[in-house]
Amino acid sequence: MPGGSPPTETVTVTAPASTETTVSQCNTGSIQCCNQVVSSTSAEADLLLGLLGVVLDGVDVLLGLDCSPISVVGIANGACSAAPVCCENNSIGGLINVGCVPIIL
């Protein structure tokens, strides 16, 4: 868009519980292994969301960065050595998962 603002993406997020949960309690989306988990209000998240044109106005949730799904077999084998999380089904460009809760494998 010459001379205009970049397009933005609207993401609907419900604030999940902020405490750790177990795999069996993950009913909001898929179990992911993320290289990093940050608050949506952090400077890093603000930069990444801004580059992607995503606005999370007034929502403080955890974001999973650079995540990949964990299978049931992977859970049993300890496949995630980074940050295992349960995320809502809100993935932005495959890079950011929105509304994550840390889980205990």
C-alpha cells in the first residue's frame, strides 16, 4: 500500500489461566514446544507483533515463539527440552502462538 498503513490482523484471545497445568488439562488447543515464551506486553512481543501487523490491545497473555507441535509419543519420550505449553488455536504466521499456558509433561 503506497503511502498507507500496513494491513493489520485481528486475533481473538481469551485469557487462559496463568498457572502451569498438566497435559490432560490442555483443552484449549494443541500442545506445543516453544523455543521461548514471553508476555504479550513485553518489548520483544511488541516488536514482533508490530512487524506482523497484529494488535493485541489491552490483552496480557503468554506468547509462544518458534513453536512446534508435540505428539503423544513425543510427550512420553520427553521430546521438548525448551518450553512446553498449551496454546489456544491462534497461530500467527507459524511464528507466534497466542494464549499459551505452561504445562508439566
